[in-house]
Amino acid sequence: MGDLISTHLDEGKREVITARTGELMGEFGRLYEQQYAVALFNKMRYDIEGGGGPQPQLLHRKVPLQNKSIFSGALFQYLEENKKWRNRFLFIPDTYNINYFENKQAHERGLHPKGTINCAGYKVLTSMEEYTELLNTSLPGVKAKLGTSPFLKCATQFPLILWHPYARHYYFCVMTEKEQQKWNAVFQDCVRHTNNGLPEECKVQTPAFTDAVRLYRQTHGHYGTWDMMCGTPPQILANLVMETLLPEMRDLITPKLKGKMHERQRNWMLISDAVYRLVQSQAQAQYEAIVQSSEAGRPPLETTIRTDMDQIITSKEHVTSKIRALVLPKAEKLLKVSIQPYISSILDALMEPTSRGFFEVRDLFFRELVDMSKNLFNDGNKEKLGEHMEKISMLAFHPVKMQSCYEKVESLSLEGLQQRFDVSSPSVFVQRAQILMREQMDDAVYTFEQLLHQSLEEKEGEDLCKTIQRCQDRVIKKFDYDSSTVRKKFFREALLQIFIPYMLKQLSPSCSSEFPRFQELIFEDFSRFILVENIFEEVVLHTVMKDIMMAVKEVAVQRRHNLYRDSIVLTNSDPNLHLLGDNPPIDWTGEDGGGQEEVVGEDGETPKRRRIKQVVSMIQLENIAPFLPNESCLEVPAVEDIPEEETEGRTDASTCQASLKQVPNGTKEDVNKNEVEETPSVMKKSTLKEETEVTHVVVEETIPQDTQGNSAIEEIENAVQEEGHEQGGTVTQENVAESSPLKEETVDDSETADICDEEVDLTPVCQVEMPASGTNKDAPSSTEEKPSGSPLADQQETNHITESTKDTHSETECNSLSPHDDSGFQSPANEVEREEPQTGNEACSDSEMGEDTAKKDDALVDHQ
């Protein structure tokens, strides 16, 4: 791989990369320095004047994941170096970066990981078809066939692929669908968290950075939303460089790539990753220098702002009035024609899935508390309470439990409006809504923790369930209010993100020529804090904001979205609640659980050194042996050693092994014994149900067990069939219709004799198979008691056994030809239908059953 990179990324191409990165960072640095002064002025003005808006009712946790890890476990990873699948142990700390180790022992010993994955900008794929489709877009003109893997064969049927447009791709796979779903939820949460990489607490650096990036893209004609605005600032800048650099490098390098189609795609991926890492390292160094320079000049700026705050505000308002007079007529005309007709439809498209997601968060929180109350109702003590609260405290950061909430928002679609308003994809809004949902859940859980802890200290003798119920009702009410406030704010911001870039794109060509004239109206001492471009955007924003506020207010009146009206403001509902937010975190296991919980691994071992609690529990698989031993690095065959059908064969084999483990207590000897005795007593329904649950695989294993039992069965069957020949002719069709519980199984004597002669050799196999497999629903009915002890009953039994033998034999042939076909199995509905006519005959008394049994046994003995 090193030779490939050094060959195609020679000194000349590296100079091109450095030059492109330097050009962008130089322009970005100039914009950042301008926006830094403006952001500092806005922040200081906000601190002095204060801001409006409703006060949140829920408490906010300052350090959510203190001493916590998200998940850890073992799976297979494909290594590019040797093109092999290897067993790897993954550990995901509170930073949501994926660390992978050679095995679990390496992690427990504190060794450095083999590698670390920052998931910002990645997509999680669960099928090779999705990956192939995305891979084809990387190299135009080089297309792989749909449905084929690009250059690797997945070792199992359940892949997990991390795809990035510029960086290296990571390939994992697991053994079961349950594991795939769990790891997929964990990986999605890692992507979601790392994409939200800009801290909102930085009131100066974050606005300055986002505005500088937005202005840079606008100067190059990109006004809409941007999917790669994710990760840390160096990652975002590297994505900004790669947006223009990658096509240039592709034109230079791809003509020189040789080999097959898949090989060229793989080589281009490795080259793209090397370019991306080089750009990111250069962008990080230059960005740190820009930030350091801006922070060094902050003290004199703060001094000027404090001294001339009023004059700066007056000068800005004067320039704003001049720009508004120029822009307002054009903006109102554009708003009336191109914006207002679409506000309601876009708002509905945003509100439906978002509201469903927040409702699911509320229901999940409610269900968890109800389950805890139920478990504590009978055996409620503080130790049990501590165990339950330790799990609930991290509910918001449990990706598997929160997955049902996140999936509600993923249905958000802006189809038909993306091209018109230059919205690349709704993923920007989906991930933002999911982050808000997680924050609301954590605020609700944290508030409940504090209220419950306070109530337990104040009222120790009160019933525990009543205390939980009272705290729960208070938190639910506060959640509804905060949820309404957060959603309305999200809708307003999303509509602004959609409409503002479109309006700026339409108005900038006609208004930008007047900007130098307005710049002359600003005093030179205040020119660093007042920028004409920013004022122009503020005027456009205020123009459309009035219509957006009106639309959201109208929707809030509708009850289906469960939004509070703006006139409803909860103030001082809990005056002392905010004081609880300053309390230290509650250690439920330490106070009520009798000790600190430790991380539990897959094999149940508790490490002595590490005391980091894990949010997501380990995967527990039933009836499947451990497949990823942590002691060694398990090697899986490479591509050429894995045939296409191998995965399917493994699944079938594992299914057979799991089925063999599920054999009930009734062994093969018991089955043969029951067949030899042929006791015609009424079988209980529970026994019938147990016999019908045994799979066809178990039947095939139980057939060649006892040859002596088979010979006894042959003798009894021959005796029954001969007796049926002698006595069957005296029975009329009318009597058969009256006494037979299954009319459709009555046949002529000649036909019965022919069938018995032909299939008497197969009788032992069929008789063993009937009670064990459960595939033939007629078999249980043959053991039911007939209400008559006359020769008619013997003939009916003979006919019934013959028909059952025939059906079972045909089914055995079917199963032997097609082992994976389940068409021979009858549904439970059909079984019920065939058992209904027999309910009347099963109501006979015990004395009648005893007499019939004695008569039948005497007849069989006399005949023998």
C-alpha cells in the first residue's frame, strides 16, 4: 500500500495539495478574523441586554457521561493489509470514537488500540448492495455490477460498513441479525454524536467559524445546506478543501490506475484517504494558528466594545435602515411569490416525523418508569431502586433503546422541494432533531433523578411507588412544556435554513453592487464590528421571520402536534428546582445498591482494574456457542477461499445444531415405546402440543434407533390390517358416517388392503416420525378413543392408520428431496380445523374408555 501511495502521490502532486489547502485557509482566515470581531460584539451585547424566550423547566446535566462507556464487544473486521477477516475487540468510550484492539485482554491491560475511528461524516451501511452503489459514484466511468461485492467477500450474511466520501472505509461483520441491529444502532449513535462536533458553549468561536465557512461557500456559489458540515473544525475545513481538490486529483491520477475494475476502485480509495489525511493535518495546523491569533487580539477588542457600545449600536442601526430601504421591496416581492406558498407544506413535512419522535421519547420514558414501579411493587427496597435507577440514568445514551425514537424522524422527507431551495438532503435536519430528542430525554431523566432523590430524603417512610408516581407526573408535565418549546425553535431554525440561502442567492446579484456605498457610512473605528454583508443577511432574515413565526403559531393551535401556545409560559412552577441542578451526580449503586458497578464482559468476567460503567449491555445469544474467543485472533478465510453458498450453509448447520439442543425430555426410546404399546387412551392437549413442536431435523436423527421396536410395530400393524379385512365388509356406509370422527379418511376395504400391502415396510419409519415431527396433524387423532368397541371401530382405526402412513411417507419423501422447504408443515389453523369434529367424541366417560380398551385388546390377542 505504501508503494501505491508513493507512486501516485509524488512530490508534484503533494505540492498541488499543499497549494490548494493554503489558498483556502488563507481566504478562510481573513473571513474568520472579520466574523470573530462581530461574534464577540454580539456576545457582549447579549450579555448586557439579555435575551428573551421561555425558561426551560427541566434540569440539564452538565457532564452526562462521566465515568461511562457506551459499548464494547467483539466482531470481525476486514484488514486491508493482508486482505483477511480478523477478530477484533471494539471499545467505545464517552467520546464516541471507536477504538479497536487485537483482543479483549489487550484492552484490559491498557495497551494502545490498533486504531481509532472518528465517525464524523461516515454513513453506516448494512448491505453490500448499498456499498457497491455508493462506491460506483467515487470513480465516474468505472462501474461495478449491481449486487456484487467490490473487492471483498463478506464472511457472514450480516455486514456493517462505515462509508466516507473521502476517508478510509471500515468493514465489519457479525454472526446474527440481532448483533447486526445492535451494532448498527451503536454505530449510528457514534456518527450522530461526532457529526455534532461544534460546541454550543463557545459563544464566539463557534459562530465565527460557521459564518466564515458559510460566507466562503457563498462566494463560490454554494448557498444551500451542506452535508459535510460535520465533525470538528479541522475536519470541516478538510471537507471544504476536498470538495474542490478531489475532482482535480481524480483527473490526474485515475488514468494511471491499472488492473481490474474492483482493484482500481480499491486503489483510488486508498489514495483518497491518504490525500484526505494530508489535507486534514495541514488544515488543523493552520486553523490552530488562526484561532490563536484571534484570541491574542481579543482583549483590545473587548475594551473598545465596552467603551463605545452605545455608539456602535447607533451606527449599526443607521446603516441597517439604509440597507432595509434598498432590500425590503425586492425581498417582499420574492417572499410573496416564491416563499409563502411553500411555508405550510414544508412545515407539515417537518412537524409530522419530528412530533412522532418526541412522542416516542415521552412514551419510552414513561414505560421505563412504569416497569420500575411494577418491579418494586412487591419487593421494593432501596437496593432494588438503586439497580433500576442506575440503568434509567443512562437511558438517553442507550442507542438500542433510543433507536425506536430515532427511526420516527428518519421518515422525514422534503421530496420535490430540495432542488427548488437547494437542500442537498434532509439528513441535516434529521440528525439535528435526533440530537434534540436525546437532550430532552436526558434532561427528563436527570430531573426525575434529582426529584426522586430529594423526596426519598425528605419522606423516608412513604410508600416507594407513590413517591415514584408523584415525581413522574411532575417530570412528564415539564417534559411536555420543554418539548413544545424545543420543537417550535427547531421548526423556525429549519425553515430559516431552507429559505434564507434561497433568498440570498436571488437577491445578492442585484444588491451586492451597493455594498461599498453603505460601507462608507460606518466609522473606521467601528468597521470591525459592523459588516455590510452581515447586516444584509439580517435584513433578509427579519423579512421572512415574520411569516415563519406566524405559520408556527398557527400550527401550535392544532392539538395533534401537542404544542403549547406562545401565550402559555410556565414561570416559577418549581422555584427551588434549579438549585438541584448544582448538586453533584447521584451514585445510585453506591448509595442504594451496595457498591459501584463494574464493566461486565461477554464471558461474565469482571475486570479488577477498570471501573467504567457501560451504558449498553452485552449481547446475549441463546443456543449459540461463543464464536469470537477473546484469547486469540481468529482468522477467517479470504475472498478466494469463501464460496458463494458458504454463508447459507453455515446458517443451516447452525439452525440444525440449535434444533438438536431443543429436544424435549421425551427421548427416542420413549417415542418407540409409545408406538409399541399402542395404548388408545385420550392424549392430553399439552402432550400433543409438545410433540408437534419437535422439528423435522430431530425426526431424521431419531429414526434408526431401535430395530426390535420396529419389528414389534410391524407385527401389530399386520395384525390390525388383517383383522380389518375380515370385519370391514359388514359395515355399511351409513354407520361409518355416524361413528367415524374423520369422514374423509374412510376408504374401501380393497383400497385399504392395497395401500397396506404396498407400504407395510415403511410403517416403522412413519410411526416413529408421526409423534416426533409433528408435521402430520393426523397422527395425534389416531390415538384418540373411538366411542364404539365393535368391529367398526377396528376398521376405522385401520383406515386411519393407513391414511396416516401414506401421508407421512409422502411427506418424508418431500423432505428428503428439499430439506429447506417448509411447505409440508401444516399451520396451527389447519390443525384446529381438523380437531374440531373430534371434540364431541372426546367427551366419553372413563368407564366407556375402559370397556372399549379391553374389547380392543381382546380382539387383537385372539387374532394373534
